[in-house]
Amino acid sequence: MFHFVQILAALPVKILFPAKLIGKENIPKGPCIIASNHTSNADSVLLIVNTWEKKFFLAKKELFKNKLFGWFIKHMGAIKIDRQSSDVGAIKKSLKVLKEGKKLVIFPEGTRTNNENMELGQVKHGVSMFAIKAKVPIVPMFINRKPKLFRRTKIYFGKPFTLEEFYTQKLDNENLENASQVVAKKMNELRDCALNSLTKKS
């Protein structure tokens, strides 16, 4: 069902919201977490229609209120999460995805950021917790601007990295915060590299 929905959505999405993926070869085979800045509700869809392999992503429960849209994103790989509580069910599903050798997309800021310089907001602990528990690599991803009709968006992927130094440590707030700072550093490095390349071309 996933590839059927993917193909169904691909043509209109690619026409209305064209995107160019740069560094896609950095996405490894096997399980990984793709950690991206968050510009709009279309971010996950852009990634999914422009790559063939199924990827799962966390989506706030409010997006499922519309039954048609909820059906669509569910079959595109959405995992419903209640952001107002500790959603144990969503956490278990996400870990299961990774342990089954699949890919999980997370927006670690937890909300959309649309400042002029696309500066990353506070990186929450979700990415580091999942990466440490599942022992999988993280691929930083950067979207250069909010997708708009008929305007090309560029999506960059950095080199995968691991949080291996935290695998044997206790998952307390201090260690999760330190691990999250590593994630933020890698994401910001990719952002700076992407923006520098865009500046040179303009």
C-alpha cells in the first residue's frame, strides 16, 4: 500500500513543490534516524515522494483529525504521537521500526522553525534517546527554506554519525542533553555548509 500511495502522491507533489535532494547517498542501507530541521507539514512528504524506500516519521495527533489526510499520512509511514504527554505507545513503535531495520525521520525541534536564517531551535532528547537505545546511526538533514508552490526546495543530507560513546552510559537527563548537543552540532554544521554553498552560487 505504501508504494501505491507514494506513486499516487509523487506527481502532484513534485509539480507543486519541486525539490532537489543533495547528498542522498549519505543515507545508509539499513536502520537509521534522519534528523531534520522543520519548516512545514510538507517536510516529510517531500522526503518520502523523492526517495523510494519507506521511511517512518512521527506526526502530531492533530494531523489525524481529518480522516482522509490521516489515512494518507498513515500509509506514508506516519506514527501518531501525542506531544502533550509521554506517549509510550509512539516511543515503542518508533523503537520497533528501528529494530526491524527501517528508517525513522524525526524533527528534533518538535515544532516548525521559519526564521530568516533557518537557525535550529532547541534540540530535544528524542533523537539521541532513540539512537542510543536502538544503536543506530543518525543522518542530519537540512531543508533550506519553507516549501512554497512552484518554488524549488533544496534538501541536504550530511554524513551519518553515531552516539556510540553514550551506548554504555546511563540514559539520564545529563547524558541525554550531552548527546543532544552532539546532534545539534552536526545539524548546524550541515546547515552552515548548505547555506555557504547557496551563497557562493548566488
